[in-house]
Amino acid sequence: MQSAVTTIRSSRAWTPHSAIFIVSDEGDYTGVTANGGWDSPAGCCDSPVLPAGDPDINAAWPGGVYGGGLVPAIVIDPSGPRHFTDATPFNHYSLLRTIEDAWHLPELGFTSDHAQVAAMDSFLGH
């Protein structure tokens, strides 16, 4: 990974307005029928908002957006904040929405769900 980042940052394409997003995926398809084939529904796109104590989840469920498995996301931006963290729940549609917003593109599919898909603008300095 380090060599790929170094190559990109050394190229003529790298400018003060460039950014590199390194994000891992949060789920694996395992064929578990109870979860629609996924190992876990956590982190799934457009997660439902479920009430506290929802019997389909767990009596101890505190309520809120269901999903959002924690995965690392690293943003390299020459003009962005340093050593910054954000507790906002993002998903892969958040990254797509960030690109759409930056390039003034129309929103596709789930990226138009502004209630659950936040743009990752807080990581960028421009």
C-alpha cells in the first residue's frame, strides 16, 4: 500500500487539490441464509432505522441506524486536516457521494439518501 501511495504522490497528477481515500470493505458474503447471504448485516448500505428493543435484533438494542461495522478509512489530502478522526457513520455510498459533490455530478442511487449517507467532506481541506 505504501508504494502505491508513494507512486501516486510522486506523479504529475498529484496536486494540492488531490486526495487519496483508502477504505476497506466491512462485510463478507458467506451464504448465511439468516442474513440474506451475508456474514453480518452490520454496515450494509441504506441501513434501516430500528426502534429500541426491536425483537428482530435484540432486546438490548438501543435504537437507531442498524449497521455500520467499524472499518478503517484513511484520507491523504495535502491541504486537509492532520490526525483527524470523525465519529460520523460513513459507508461506501458516502465515498461515492463525496466524489459526486466534489465534481458536481448528479447523485446515483443510495447516495441521494442524505439522512443516512453523509459526505466525507470533513476529511478534505478544499
